[in-house]
Amino acid sequence: MEIDTILLFLALPLAIGITPSESLNALTSLFSLIKKVLPGKSFYGRGPESGPQLFMTDDCAAEQGALAKVWSM
């Protein structure tokens, strides 16, 4: 008898932002605004200054650059 284990991860978006473009400046501004409004205990108590331990992005260099700029990754 074979038992299959199914892991289900539910994730809610931290924020949804609409920018005029996918430029480094636009995305940096968006992530900076998100960082500014996060509560002190966000990211499991690490706080908005430390930021998350993991980011999931596509291959957009501007997005990756903006995240690194805002959260010093």
C-alpha cells in the first residue's frame, strides 16, 4: 500500500502594488513604501528593517535589484 503525502502551502500576498513601469526606481519606491507601513513584528518578529529571509521573484533584474536595495540583500 502506497501513501501519498500532499503538502499544501497557503500564501497570501504581503502587498499588491501597481507601478507605472518595471524600472528599478519605480520598484524601489514601491518596496520602500511597503517597508514603511509594515508593523514592527512583521516577518515573524524580525521587523521591517531586517526584512524577510526569502524572496520569490521571476527573472526581472529590476525587481531583484530593488529588493536588494530596500532590504540590503
